[in-house]
Amino acid sequence: MKKNVLFISFVVSLGGFLFGFDAGIISGVMSYVGPEFNLNDIQTGWVVSSPSFAAMIAMLVAGRLSDLIGRKKILIVVAFLYSFSAITSAFSFSYETLYLSRMIGGIAFGTALILAPTYIAEISNAQNRGRLVSIQQLNIVLGFFAAFLSNYFFNEYNSSGSNFLNDNNVWRWMLGVEFIPAILYFFALYFVPKSPRWLYVRGFINESKSVLEKLHGKSKYLIEFDSIKQSVKSNVKSKKVPLKTLLKPSLRFIMIVGLTLGILQQITGINAIYFYATSIFKQTGIGTDASFFSGIFLSLTTVLFTLVAMYAIDRLGRRPLLITGMSGIAISLLICAYGFSKAEYKLTSSDIMTLNIEKLNGNKEIENKIYFDDVSFKNDLKEIIGNRDFSKMEGEIIEAAIKINAFLVLAGIIGFIACFAFSLGPVMWVMLSELFPNKYRGLAIGVVGFVNSFTSWTIQQIFPWEISNLGSAITFFIYGSIALIGVFILLKILPETKGKSLEEIEFEFVKD
């Protein structure tokens, strides 16, 4: 593999880094924004999920626009929108301005998540495509790690009694720091070439050859050029592919596989874990500061197991990684559900004195009362001290009251993250970039991306409501049961695409 192909793939997938950074940042931001704007469960869910809502709209048009205008030009616009969103989010003065600013970022990452794997698949060959497309997922998880690390240090600096940071402005700095990688992404994109496959389809034959030669060298570029030529020669005059063509019987199998992967990747709750990581860790009773630190460990696990996926994907194949990972996801989530189901909550008089919450002092209704579910406990606390004060002190209150096997729950969460990182995380995008013929690729990935993002948005939106009304145990049990069903579905329908050219995959799975 030539170094310039690796460099270009890394640069193009920096949009994934920004997506991961934004997702990781918001998990810490909500610890401050929730009390600041006194958000209820629906508003909390919307602030967190609004980028995904915008992303699913962007995904519907991103593929088509990139087919018309070009992958590179659209990605440059994406980088600008990321930068703009970071600044406006940091200067938000209300709930409304915050979610609108985050929706701008959502348009950016929805587009980037579609175009980056598409572009990378179009500059790579069959031998290294899996690893190169997986760079997208590596950048996403590096973004998570950077965000959780950033959140931890901002929270530590704020907790130290700094005169510069306080509970009212620390979240603005958490959001605003995203501008730095966003503007670097903007300028770096000017150093990447246009997609050679896109150039060929648009009739720029010589330019396509030139790019391929720079990417693969004089000895190999003609092989890739002939592969492109054979794939698109009958479709080069087709300027527009109607949406209804995706319903063709010949595309039915690969659309079912693509949509199944798109739904399973999100419906098992991965973005609930990432976007609400700090809040979830608080539910185990480890405290606010430890919750911020645990986010670093979570994101580091993601990075390590994504590297495992990049090593294994072109050696072991897509199918073994997905089925093994999905099985591990189901087991891990059910472990979390079991751990939370055994939790008990009780505030003693000494706990209440330590918490030093005025409205709790002398309250005999709550003192020494034992709760066997988190919903009743939290509802009673909110009724006594109010939603705003409970949100500010949630980590400390649960830490004081809970009796739980925190290690079991944390092990389940880390297990889930690890299994996702070497399977559904990177492998789904690799398979989407491979399954669809060149003629339909932009449109098909856009549709699957829309469904994927809609599922993600739904999970993010309802997660605060689930935790408040169903409780942690039932919420994780639901996700674990869905994952278990997913294992059997994948065993039934999932094909293997390892080591096959895009044209070979088209010949095998698309029957015109």
C-alpha cells in the first residue's frame, strides 16, 4: 500500500474524527447544560440527538450531490460547516440556539459519514480496501478519545476552583474547542485528489488515469483503471438514478443486507452509550469526577479494538467479525441489565448531611427508605429538591445512595464497546462501500445512511426518557434482547466480501 493512499484516506476520514469528537463532547457538556437551561428529558434528548436528525436528512442528498458535484467539493463544505457549528454552539444563549447550532454540525457529519467511506473505497483496491475504509471508524473513535480527554481536563480545571472556568461557562469551552480540528480538516482537504471513479463516470478519463497512477503507481494503476472501465462503461451516460431503482429485484438482497446492518449498528444503543456516557457512569454510583475519567477509559478501549478490526478485517473477513462482535454485544448488554436490576438505593441521615442539600435536611420521608429501582428513587428526589438541583447533584446523590456491583456493570459497558469497535462499528461501513454497484452506490449508501441515522436519532432522543421512566435495568435489557435477535439475523443473511473487487461483488450479488 502506497503511503499517499494511506495519507489521503486519513485526511478524508477526519470528518469521522469530528463526529466522534462532537459525540464525546456532548456527554460531558450535558452535565452542565442540563442544569443551566433546566432541560427536561425531551429537551435533553433533542439537544443530544438534533445533529443526528439533521444528519439523516443530509444523508439522503449527500450521495446524489457528490455524484453530481464531486466527493472532494462536498467534503470541503462539510469542513466549513463543522467549524461554523463549533463556534455558534459555544456562543449559544438558549436551548433553541444550542440545538440549531448542533444541527448545522449534524448536516456536516451526516454528509461526511456517507462520503468518506465511498471516496476511500474508490481510491483503494480489493487487497487494502477493508483497512483503508476502517480508517473512518478509527478516526471516529480517536475523536471520542480526544473529546473525553478534553472533557476530563475541563471538568478537573473547573472543579479545582478556577477563576477562569465555572459551571456556567465550562461547557462553552468544551464545545468551542472543536473549531481547532475542524479548521485543520478544512485546509487539509485541499491536498487530496478527486475520486478517480467519479472522474471516469463524469467523462474525465485522462484525469482519472493520472490520479490512479499517483495512487497506485505505474505498474498497477492500469489494473484499477480497467476494473473501473468494465464497471461503468454501460452506465457512463446515465446522469441520474431514480430512487425507485433501489427496489429492483436484482438489488433486493444487497439492500436487505445494507439496511439490516444500518439498523443493527444503532438500535443496540451504541450512541446512547457514547452520547450519554458520563450520565450512564453516574448511574453506577462512581461519582461525577470518576464518570468523566471513565469516559477516557471507554474511548481508549474503542481505539484499541478498532485497531484490532483494522488488522483482522482483510485477514479474517467481514462475516466472522460481525457475528462474533454481535454475540459479544448481546452478552455485554444483558450483563449490564442484570447488574442494574440488583441495585438498591438508600440515603441515611449521614448521607443527607454529607450531601448538604437544604431541602433534604430533616426530610423523614426519604431518610433510610430503601428503593429497589432507580426510577422511584430519582422521582422522589426530584419531587423534593426539584429537577434542576437533582441534575446538578445527580452523580453525588447516586454515589451516596446506591448499593450495586459497579464492576459488573462497567465490565458490561466496556465489553459492549470493545465488541462494537471490532465489528459493527467499522465493518458496516466497509460492507456498505463494497456491496453496491458503482451506478447505485451514492444513492444506496445515502438511503442506508438515512435509515442508520434515523435509528441513531431515535435511540438518542428516547434514551433520557427510558432511563427516567423504565430504569437502567429494563433499558439495557431491551438493547441486549435486540442484539441477540440480530445475531440470528446475521447468521441467516450476511455474505462475505473479503478479497473481492467491487466488480466481482457486483457480479456475484447483483443479478440483472
